[in-house]
Amino acid sequence: MLSAAGGVPPNAFGQDARKEAAEVFEKGRIERGLAKLGVGADWQIVVADNCELVEKTAAQEMQRLLRKASFAVDIVPESEATTTKRIILGREANVRAVRDMGTKGLIDLRNVTAEDDGFHLRRVGQDIVVAGSNSRGILYGVYALEDFINAGANGVLDVRRVPYYRKRGSAPGYYWNSYDNLLTEDFSEEKAAYLARLGVNQLTLNYAGILTSYVKSDVFPFQKSPNPELQRKLKVMSEACEKYGLDYYMMLTLPILPTEDGNLADYPPEALGTVRRPWGGDANGLSRTLCVNSPIVQEHLRNIIRKLVREYPAVKGAYVYNMDIASWICTPELCERCAVACTDSPPDVYNPWESQAKMVTLLAEAAHEENPHFDLRFWGTVHYPEERIEKLLRGAQGYDSLITAWHGNDHDVMVPDVAEPTLYFSITQKICEERGIPLYVPFEFNNLESIPRSLPFPSHVSDSLRKHKNWGTRHIEEHAGPIVAHNPVNALAMREFQWDPDQAPDKVLASLSSRQFGPAAGKRVYEAWLEMEKAMDVWDDMPKNPLSGSLTFLSIGTPAGVPRAILPDVAKYYDDCVQIYSRVEPWLAPEFSKFKEKAFLEKMERMNVHLSRAAQHAKDAVAVASDREFIEISYYDGEFGRPTRKEYAELNHGPIAIADALCRQRVNIIRAYHLLTELENARARGDAESVRKQEQQYHDLVRADIALQEQFCELLMGFLEMQPCYTRTSLTEREIRDLLSGTKKKIEKLREFLATI
């Protein structure tokens, strides 16, 4: 079996032997590190007499680490400790020894607040002390000790860290993934531990079923019954998060379209209204929806949010997202109730701010009636023009925190150099300051539907965190999150720069590349990352770009499926996509219109040049990476154990190669758009000579595109040979086969078209 990327045996051990070798590798590192520290079986793990849940987890994680070195070490409360050889875990507030060390200045945490997850890890005499400013800090200190031991336990053990970003939210990595998601697997404790090792302290479940998949409405009992499996998984996930110090949140998209939850005819007429959607709906763009100005719908919303809070106590909070997908509110001119309630919003809009403010207010009130500490977070800036944002955010009452991007719009994977916080951001900051509540900024460090899964771009991870710090951001969250089975490089960079955004990126990333891939392969990987940086820097003068938000028609990733075939209807398709986005946010229409300019095509082409260079560097790294050595940092070994350096290099190469291939295809779509548009213009002018030339150029492009599709099939066929696919290529085997099938069908259609000319 040959690797598509490097033409070398993919695994020198065989799967079972490789996993066993990985365990031996890890055990040896831990034993050597512990020996340097003088830690052995005669030690004790000392905790507070009144241990909190996360502190117990920290002690268990410390015990697990020692067990890997075959040391069975007891966990004992401080009052029962019987040895002078102690690993002490605690806070000054609940462990006397830690408090005494703080008084003597040996532990320095007294100027760190309990809201910060700081820790001080230090050797004090014979003791090893892991002190935290809160329970999470203790857990992070244990993980820092584990890192120190795994790295060889070199130097003095004295590590004090306080993260700059106070809240560091992430997600389970299921976003826009129909192949691997909450419906196909459980979110295990091992995955919660992985996120905790990254310093993540909040987790949000996005797009995993509607709210009534988890709770039953007493107001509309005819709605579909909750999904018992999803209910079970939500409890399992939220409890795992609670154990590892992750505040667990759900995403609410309300009100859900009634047809999503039952038969339209079952709803009482007074519950329904009508929305004129900017996209989708019936032939006239209309949909029947639940009217949030209807008393019975308001009773329903209060009922289901209270049941969510009551039935899932480990859920810390939820955030309310604007209308989208299957969630809309009434257009005032199409609903008598909303026409009366919405006296300021234009009558023809799909998102009157008064209705949205009323809905958020009643959700907050109902949630707080059940639990005053439930955190109702509002993401209110998306899909609203600037002049209505302040009215919306001030009109809504009772929410506990706000979320908005630097431009008030959707999430991104890069912040262009021209970026400046918009009025959306400034207004939201101001209101948060006035109300004394946190502001969260959404950003994607690992995955988004517009890029390949686990695409490595660590330079822009560090760059974005420095820029957000300069804008006064203290709380940040991503809605896609790292895929834990990939041990992604971006997640490691995210961890480093969320704690300290002012570090030198080149030093951190060069070290990371060497530690994970080895010196020889690491140099080539680092070159690939620099080319990735250049590829994304193409958009530094353009805030709205293909790597921003949910622009799936420009996607260079696989969640949107294979790009459209460049048949003659592709020009209308491209025009329609731009028009849909312009209808959703007409105030951004000038930015969206740039996607139709030739200057935009030139930028896509330049990005592709750098993606191709990055793919070649990454492929070269695979060829020289060792298939007998293992990556140094592995926070999730999963089913197959710690990856070898070659396997990890393959995973680094796979997403870049996909980005390169799909970007080429997107470039051809935009080229076809311009050629076909010019062709129609020439026909309208009656310019026969220009028509002939444009047709020939278009037909030549189709032939070239077929060759491009065939190359993509070759790449995918090579990926199929690389088992396990998911941890070596970033794609599941099923996904690869689906992409192959879709691409082959596209080739067939293009050939059929050429046969007709």
C-alpha cells in the first residue's frame, strides 16, 4: 500500500503494533521525567478536605499520569496525608499548605482573581505544588506538570500562568459535518479532557437539532417527541464538560418553523404568522412561522426554555442566534399582530427588531425564573443594519452576555490587516460596559464550512488573537472547534496565544513544527505554514472574503460538497448566490458585488498559487517524516493511539491538498462566470466575432476543468488507500467516496456538454 502524499509505507509497525509502540514511547517519556523529579510510588496526591468536582478531576488526572509509569499513588485529603512526599493540589482558600506558601511568597496567586484560571506550579522543598486561583486553574496546572514531565522535566519546575483571554470557548468539532457528529457518536470524557488540555473553559453545541429535540412542549403537545438518544447525549456531554471545567452552552435558533416540528394544520391559527424570507420559502419566498407576538407562542417559548434549564442542570447557558435556516420571525406587513407590535421596523423586513427584542427578553425572564444563574447570551448583530443594532440591543432585556464579531457579522478564520472594529462592535462593547456583562467575540481557529477540516494556518491564529487583544476583547469563542481525533496544529497554536497573545509567533511555531514532525520534516512543514499565511494574506485589503462566514459558494472546503460543474448555467448560479447574500444583508451588497469583479478572480488565483506551494512543501514533509517516531504533543490518542510523525505529516498535507484542489475548481467557476457573462453581452451586441472567441475560450476552459476534476479524483483515490483515512487525510472513508462519486458525475456532465458542441 502506498501513501498518496509520499509514496512510502504508511505504517512501519502495523496498526496494533504501532499503538503498542506508542504506549511504550509515552511510558518511557513519563518514567524519565518522573525520575528526574524524584517522584515514585511512595508519594501521595494531596487535595483539599472539601474538594470541588474539577479539583477531584485534577487529582484523578494526576493519578492517571502516575499510573502510566506503573505508580499506584493514592489521593488523600490534606488532613489525612501521611507522607512528606506530596503532590499538593489546591487553592489558598481550601488547602492550608498552599495558603502558607502564599503567605511566605512561595506561591504567587493572590493578585489573580477567582474568575481567572491562573495557576502556579512549583517545586517547594520536597513538595510539588499545583496551586490554582480557582478549580480550573488547578486542573490546568496538572496538565502543565504533565507537559513538563513529557518534555523531559528539564530545568527548574516553576511555571506561573494566567490566561489573557478570560473566557475561551470552543465546540465539539461537529459543525457542518454530516459524517461525524453528535448523531453518530457520543462526546466522551476523553474529548472533554482534550479541550481542557487546550485551556478551553466553555463549550457550545451548535446545530445539533432543534430545542424540542431535547424537551417536550406542554403548550403544543402535538409536536414531535424529543429524541431520547439526543436527550441522553446532551446529558452525557454536559456532565462530562462539568467534570473538566467546561461551562456548557447550547445554541438556540428560535422560533423554529412549525413544519419542522409537526404538521402545520395542528397549530392554532392564533399561533401562526408569515415571513417573507430573503431566500427559500415557497414560490413567493413566503413561509408560515410561529409568531413571537402571539400570546400562545410566548407561552410555548417560556415553557420549553424553562424545561431546558430544569431538566439539564449541567447546561450552564444558551445563546440565541438570529433568524436563519429553519428559524424566522414574522414580516410585519404579513402579520396583524406584528404590524401592531413593530412600529419602528420597516413593514417589509424579515427581521423586525422589536419582535426579536421581545423574544430574547421573554426567554431570559423564563430561564432566570427557573435558575437565576443561567447565562442567556444574545448574538444579535448578524442580519441587522447598523441603524437598528442599538435599538435591538437596548430593547432586549435580561440577557447576561452579548456576542458579536469585529464587523458585527458572521464568524471568520482570519482578520484582515485593514480590519477595524465597526459600529456594530463599538455599540455592543458600549452596552456591555453599561450593563456590566461580558462581550464574546466569535472566531474560528480550527474549522469552518468554507475551508477544509483541520486546515493548518497557525500564523493567522496568532495574528487574530493579537488583533482581538488590541481591540479590548477578553472573551472569545469558536463555534466549529477542533476535531479531537486530528490533534490539530491550529488548536495547539490557539492554546498558546489565547494564554499569551504577545508571544513571538515565528519562535513558537518553529518549535512546534520540529517537536511534532521532527527536524527535517518540520522545516518543510514550517515552509508550508508560511505559504498558507501568504495565501490568506491575499485578502488583507478585503474584509469580506471567501474565508469569511458561511460563503459556501466560494468554499475551498468539503462540507459544501463538490463545487458546481462549469456548465452554461453556472453564471446564473453564481449571480444568484451573490444576490441571495445581498438580500439577506442589503447594506453589505457593495461588498458582495466585489465577488463578481475580475480583481476578485485575480486574488483567488494568487491565493491558489500559494496553496499549491504549501501543498508541495507539505508533501515533501511526508516524504522525509519518520514512520517510527511519534509526535511529542498528543492530547487525544483515540482509537488508533498517538500518531507517528509521518501520519501527522500526512494529516498536515491532506487539508492543504484539498484546499489547493478545490480552490482551482472555484477559480474555474469564476473564470466561467466572466466568460459566459461576456459571451452573453457579445450576443446581445450582435458581435459574432467576439461570440466565436468567447465560446472557444469557454470550451477550452471546460476541457481544462475536466482534467482538473480527474486530478482531484486521483488525490481522493490515494486518500482511500490511507487507512485510517480520518486521522491521515482529514476525511472519513465515506466522505471520500461521496466526493469521488460527485466529482465523477460532474466529469460525465461536462463531457456530455462537450459532445453537444
